[in-house]
Amino acid sequence: MTIEEMLQKAHVFITDENDLKSSEAERVSFMQRFPKESLKEMTVEQYADTKTKDCFIYWLEQKNMFGGIGGGNASKFGIFRSANGDYSRGFGKNRVKLFDEALQEEFQKLKEGYLKALHLADEDRYDEIQQLKLPIFNTVLLKVLHIYNPEKFLNVFSAPILKKLGESLKVDPILFELNRLVELNHEVLKALKNQEGLSDWSTSKLGRFVWDTYSSTDSTDKLDVGCNYWLIGHTYETIGSQKDYFIQNKCVGTNFLSEEDLSAFLWDDNLMDIIEAKEPEQKGRQALKGFFQIKTGDYIALKSTFTRKDGGVTKSVLKISAIGRATADAVDGYKFDSQRGHLLPVEWIDLKEKEFIGYGGYRKTIAKTDNRKTINYVFLGKPFPLQELRPLLQIEVKTTRNLILYGPPGTGKTYEVSRKALELTTNTQIYEEICNQGREAIQNEYTRLVRTGNVRFVTFHQSYSYEDFIEGLRSDGKGNFVPEDGLFKRAAMEALYAGLNNNVRELSDEVHFERTYDYLVGRGKELQIQFTSKTGATSYISNVSPVGNLIVMNEGAQTESTISKDRLLRIFRYVNEHQVQWQDDVHFINKAIGGSNETRYWSVFKWIMDNLNEERDPIVSDDPAMKQSYQEKKDIVLKALEQGESFDFSNADSYVLIVDEINRGNISKIFGEMLTLIEEDKRLTKRNQLIVELPYTKERFTLPPNLHLIGTMNTADRSIALMDTALRRRFLFEEIMPNPELLDTVGSLDLEELLTVINKRIEVLYDRNHTIGHAYLMNANTEESVIEVVQHKIIPLLQEYFYDDWEKIGMILGGIGKSKDDPFIIYEEHFDYSQLFKHNASYPTRKQYRVKSKITSQEIAAIYEI
């Protein structure tokens, strides 16, 4: 946003004066509760005893005064009090409990740091404040500085927003570093005050304007402004729907751990660990962890998910019953109800029920979403394309998802590729809005899509191969060759994964289960991993069979048991299907798999389940193979293909693979069996869907309908007639030719006429595939820059086209001068041969041509002026 655009918004900005007065009253109330002069004598209890709901950090975090300081744990305040009464500093593995003298010493340092920062602010020594390196978050420090110095610091504490504003105001970029946030805030406020029309605004009004202006920007980085979006289920498994209760009582809730009031643990820095220890079910742990991350102002949708037959096809449905916003953080607004469990207050803002057919992937009890489409459709009320779904499919068939853009150099194929990629991956309305904003907006969105992985780019060349594009063997640096996926296969797997929204959780659980088992096979014996039975007996892996089964033996026993992945997986599925409380009993094992050593199967099963979640035992989670997000998605897709799971691409994100210079590669060699799979009707879920086995990995593979291929060809490089016939049949070809009408007049030079005349002459003397694109001259906005383009780009290109046939080059450039004094770019150079050779003889009469070293605008104009 430019300064001018910002000032235009400020000119029409209207704020509620009562709201500003209330904000100032909140600041004053903080000052009255904690006067600056009292900070020196403040006790650690007055600072951090959150049990009282009247301590310093409670006021900063929970009173919601004129600007949030973001989420995170209590360690952001330097010292905090846990639920058990202990005071600590640090977080996680770095957490240190503080007692007696050590606590007082640490707190004294912290107090002195606060006081020193406030003193430096009083003396305008802002660059020294963050050199103090206080053990608190920058946002906390900024909020404290603003409270006590409201005329020196803006009441906006978000680093991304301050950076955006700093860019608009042209503040020194060196201040954009996170460790310069205090200086950035002050400089931004000073720059705002220097703007005409803003100098008399109060800091409070400026802060509200900045927040409203910069946090509401339609951007995918919504987390920059601290607002999250939650979908929360209203059906309790045991007592049915709570929708009416939630709506009438303005709350949401969850009844996992429904018999335990968690009030005592709300300010414990280990709250998530407590949930992990107390809640036995994985879905319960996920729900409770999500619940206690909800913050004031977060959006909440009350939802349910189910399936419905539509035209003979089973489709998932996401039903929204209400939209609201949390009116308190979970740790502050928490209430416990003996019947309904854990509750949080919500202000409902929309009670109209809506159904999103084909969009039922949010099956977790409490799910946070960052998906832009979901936020647009569910929370922001943008039209959900129910009517667009079928028409869009028809458009896709008509315009095909395999496209090659071809044309001479410089015709804007790269820009057109960007636009096509946006068209294929973006909602129609949003795409049109971006296009209306011009080339820069298109390029910015394209760059974002490349960053997110929705658009990928590759250039073909003569040595590019199937092994680079699909899959091949690569050295692992240890003397072995292992399969490695190529760019096209990786893009296809990501796109396939996007079609699994409805059942990805169950598949993911199975994949984690299998990968954890594989970890036991690979390293269990080496690490001497032990398994504990219900009776306390331990067993270990004595060997691994050639087919990957575990041979398990008890300590001190001579008998062995064979434990197989297949049977463990059957146990896992049985537990999930029948909701077995497996921790309490081993007898369900025989029901799941028949005759077996129940005790040993149970002990191995328990170890895997204990290490299954994202918060795994460090032994597992530190292994790189357990962290590869692409590999995990791929495993889930392969499992879905193996089990014949249904895919639904009706609302899946689209992916685009751009192949530049596609005609330079050996197409048959690079694509292999993909030449068949890329056909429209061979794609997954289509009429003649085809699944093949790949040669190196022996994995099942298919192409999804949401993966689009766009190729580019430079026709001056190689004739389109030489393209592989098989590829030509599977792609639509769109010609991109020079468009001189896009060019303006620069000074005395008519660039449209210049390029038109040059290309007509090239077409007559060579062919239309070797014409020159308008992009060469698009950025030439002075006569000097036009001369530079002609001299250093167009003339060398003509030399390459015509193999130094200077007569033709001269004809294209308007003629050939008899000497360098003539008004032509190309001229004849005459030699006195007697000065070159010693003997009189007959000398050749071949003409010599030269390009002028200095070209004028008159000579450029002479090209098209006849």
C-alpha cells in the first residue's frame, strides 16, 4: 500500500469516539493499578500470581486492552506461576523452576530491566532498549512501553503489521528485523504524525486506524493479525447434539474429560502435557488441545459433518449452524459444567444454517483452519460455488488441463503462463479481482502459489530424462542406489492427497502406525527397545525375519513369538472400528486376529500406540524418516489406492506443473507411461481411469484431475511440426504471437509501428515463427532504452535468425547505407585492398557490412518510415 493510498483511507476513516475513550480509560486503569513508581517495589506475586486474576501479567494478557500481544505460553513474561504454585522461567526443555533466593534474584533482574527500558524511552534512547535483551517477548515489551509512554509508542504490537506500515511509510528497512521492533514502532508512529492530516490524531485513533486498515487486507497470511478460525462440532457421542444449548447460552464446548474440572491447570505451562496424560483417546486429546488454544476474537463456526446421496453419488457435507467470535481466551473464560464438560463464551453473529456439499472434510471435533477457501466460504460469507461445480467441470473439459503455449520469443508466454496458472488454481471471482489489479498483482499471486507448492516449474533440455521427471535411482552417498521421486510424481502425489480430505485422518493414522512399526523393524533391535506387558513383564526384539516380522522374546524366557505388521494393523483397525478401550484388556486381540500370543501382541501394540502421535517419544521423533511431510502424504495416498478408497476432487486445491521449453526434451523418453495417464479420461475418478505400476519403486500410480500441465514452446527454437505426435494429441496448443498494440509511443518513436514493420519483413524473408515479441520493448520507456534494446537484443537475434546474411538484416532494419554517414543502422564498409596485400592481383569484391556502434533515434525511426 502506498502512502497516498493509506492517506486516502485515513481521509474516510471513521471511528467510534466512545470506543477510543474506553480504550484510554483501560490504559489509565492499568496505570492506576500499577503506577510506574510502584514497579520498583513490586513483588513476584504481584507480577506473576495469575491465580488472583489481579497480577501484572494477567492485566497485560487477559484484560484485552487496546491491542493483543498474541498467543504463546506464559514464558513470554519472563517469570510465570504454574498451577501447582511453582514459579518458573523458560519453556519446554529449557524450563527452570525458581525458588527462594534464585526466584528473587531473577525477578529483581526482570524488574530492573523493565525500569531501565522505561527510563530509556523517557530519554528517547530507543535503539538501546532492545539491547537490554529482556527475557520477555517483544510484543509484551511494546505493550508495557505504550501503556507508560502512549505518545511515543503506537498501540499496535504485531510485527507483520508494523512491517507493512513501515514499508508504506518508507521507514528504514533495517528496522524490520524482529530485534528492532521497539525502534520500528516508534519510527512508524513518528512517520504517521508527520503525514498531513494525521498530525492531530491521538495515538489511540492512529492505532485503531492502522489495525483496521492493515489487518483487514485480503491476504493469505491471516495469522499475521492474530485471528484464528475454528470449526467446532456440537454433537456429543453420549448425549447427542448440543447445538441449541450452545446457541442459547452463547458458548461452545467439548466433553472429553467430562468428569474433571481443569480450572486448576489453566495457567500451568504444562497444560498440554496434562491433557496428554489424562485423556486416553487421541481425538479427545486433539479436541482439548485445540479448545485451550482459542483466543479472544477468534472466529468460531458451529459445525457437523455427514454424507448424503446426490445424484446417486455419495458426497460429504459440511453443515454450519452458527458463526461467532470468542469473547474470552479459553484460560480466562473457561467454565466447567458437570453435564456438558468444558465451555467457552461466544458472541454469535450469524445464526443462518448453511450446507457446503462436497466440503465435509472437517471431521475433527475441534479443527483450526488456515484454508483460504474455507475462510472465504464459511466465515466471510463469500458465495460457495454450488452452481459453479458442474459448469466448472464443463469448462475444464473444454479448455483442457493439458496446454502448450507456443510462439516466437518475447511474446509474453511467461506472463501468460502465470495468468493461466492463476486461472486454474484460483476461485473464479478472486481470479477476476486479481486480474483487474494488473500485472503486478498477477505476478505476486503467482509467486505465492509457487511458494505454497501449488505451482511448480521445470525446464526441459536435451539430457532431461524419465528418471528426473518421474522417478529413478539415486546414490545415497553410502554406495547404494535408492529410488527417488521426480518433480512430476511429487506434484501428482500432492494433488492426489488434496482429494483425500474426507478420509485422510483415518489413513494418516494407519500410515503412522505402519511407519512406527517399520521403525521397530529398522532400529528396534539396535536401540534395544523393550515392550511391557500388562503384568509388568518386559520383552525385546531378538531378531527380524526376512519378510519384516518381529521375533519377540521375554526376558529370561526361551520361547519366541512372531509379530507381523499385517496382524498388528488388523488389531489397530479393530480397535478403531469397535472403539475398544484397549488399555484395560488383552482379550480383544484374539477377536481381532484369531489365535495368537495375546500378551506379546498387546505389548508391541501398546508401544506403537504410545509412540503414534505427533508428540512421540524422542527416539522416534528424532528420526528424519518420521518427519518427512511429503513422504507421509505419499504413504497416505498409496494406502488409499491400495485399499480402493474414494477420492473427491470437487473442492480439492488445484496444482499446476509448468514445463518451459517443452519441445527441447525427448518427450517419449521423459514422459514414458505418463503419456497415457495425462489423457483426460484416464485420470483418477474419470470414465477410463488408469492405475499403473511404476518401474523403479513398483508403486501404484495414477494422475488426478486437479493436476494441470502447461508447457511453453519457443517456435524460433524448433518448429512445432517436429513435436512428438503423441504429445500433440494430448495437449491443446495456444499460439501466442507478438501484439504491437500493447506498445506506446516513446518520445519521437512509434514502437507499435516499429515492431509491426520489423515483423512483416521477417515474415516475408523467413517465417512468422521467427517474428519478434512485444515483450522486448514493453519496458523501454525512453528513446535511449529503445536504442539499447534494438542494438543489444533485436539485432543479435536477427543475426542468429539469418546467419549473418546482412543484406536481409539490412532490409528488415530499413536499408543499408553506402557509408556510416547514411541514416541507416547497417552500412557497407569499403576496403583499400592494396593496403592489405603486398602484390597486385585481382581482389575479391565481396561486400563488407557493419553495424553502427552508435545508433540514434532518427535511425530507429528510419526502420519504419518509408
